[in-house]
Amino acid sequence: MKNTQERGMVLIISLVVLLILTILGTAAMKTTVVEERLTGFTRSKQISFDSSEAALRTGESVADNLPLGSAFGVSGLFAPNPTSPVWLDSSLLASWVTLTPGTVTGVNQQPSYIMELTGAVPRDDNCALDVDASANQDCWRYNYRVTAQGSGLNTQTNSMVQSTLLSRK
């Protein structure tokens, strides 16, 4: 004997199960898209950090090899400004030294750096005590603050790094 009241119940249950599977599949796809975006952002951020590090190392090398008596405002070298740090002054952005094209590949724009002479210290105790040696510029070691900025795969991903260098002169 057939029970006629149960006809169509399998169809309703199948549709409910199909609806649940569709919702789960859509949620999994959205999660995958979000994770892919996060991975892309992380990659771009790492590239921007690496490019700013490349500019920082170049700036440190330039600062360490600057000739004594280098003019301020030339080659990215500036005197410190205690009230408004040079690296925060947006009017000096054009004065930042940009690495030559192709130095860092895979970036939106080449990284750049700026240097500030922050002071000088005697090379050793004898320099500070000897008037003749103290007058000689070779007696002093110079402190530089080097700031570099780099971008990633797009203009929205930027990194800035900074170091303090005591020249080996």
C-alpha cells in the first residue's frame, strides 16, 4: 500500500540541502577572495619595505662617503631642524634623492632617500684635547640620519624606514 501523503517530501528536502550547500559554497568563495586580497596586500607591503630598505642602504653608503664640508641642500643632505624634521617637511619632497630607474624592479615608483647631518663627535679622546688636531676636520666623525621611502605594487602601499649613521671618516 502506498502512502500518498509523503509525495514531494524528497523534493523539498533535496531543495533545502541544495540551498544549504549553496550558502556554504558562497561563504567559502567570499572567504577565499578576502584571503587573496590580504595576501596581495601583504606582498605589496613587503615589496614596499624592501624597496625602502634598498634606498636606505644606498643613502647610508652615500652619507658615509660624503666629502667633508658638503653643502646642505645638495645630494639630499640637509641640516637638522629640531622643530620640524626634514623628512616630515612636504615642501622638500622634490629634494629627496630618487634611485635611478631599474634599480628596484617590480615597484610602482623608485624609492628615494634624504640625509640630515645631526652632529659630530671627536674620533677619539686625543682629538678633543689637542687644539691642532681638533681644528683638523679629519678628527671628527659625523652623525647622519638617513630616511628612505619606497612604494609597493601600487600607490597605496608605502613604507618609510630610518637609520642613524656614525660616519667612518
